[in-house]
Amino acid sequence: MNPLVFLGICFGPLALVVSYLFTAATGPSVPPWADAAGQAIRLYGTAAAVVVGPLALHADRLDLARESDWVPSPVYYLVAIPFLSIPIAFIYLIRRLTAA
């Protein structure tokens, strides 16, 4: 599997996790910019993930169609939906790394 495809499929879940790490921190030692940074990461990361995830998945599906018998279901394109992308990316990568 191409590392860029792996990163593209994981981009949506990673953007959500990183944004929540910024916004979930509270207390006097947390810099005031952390909340704004987390919100910006969530907004722009989610917008980019809607495009990057399905494109990476499509590229990987094309490679798999040429190389192996397993062609992933189009249902995996639901990776574009922000919170649904976490379990779908996990399931896809497990199936991809064990089947192909």
C-alpha cells in the first residue's frame, strides 16, 4: 500500500483527533490560542478530508483492481463523512492490510 494512500485514508480521523486534542485541554496552563487552533484544524481538516479521503480510497481501489481479487465495496466511500470516517477507515485498513 502506498504510504500516501494510507495517510489520505487516515486524514479525516487524524484531523478530528488532533482538533479535539487542542479544544479539550482546559486549565490555566493552556495557551489562549489552543481553542482557536483546534477549531481551525477541525474546520479546514474536515473540509480537506471530504476530498482527500475518497480520492485516496479511489486510487487504492484502482490499484487493488489491477493487483488482486479483492476490490473494496463502494460503501467505503462513506469515509468522506466526518465522524463516520473513523470506524470506516479502521475497518478498511484492517481489511486492506489482511486481504491484499
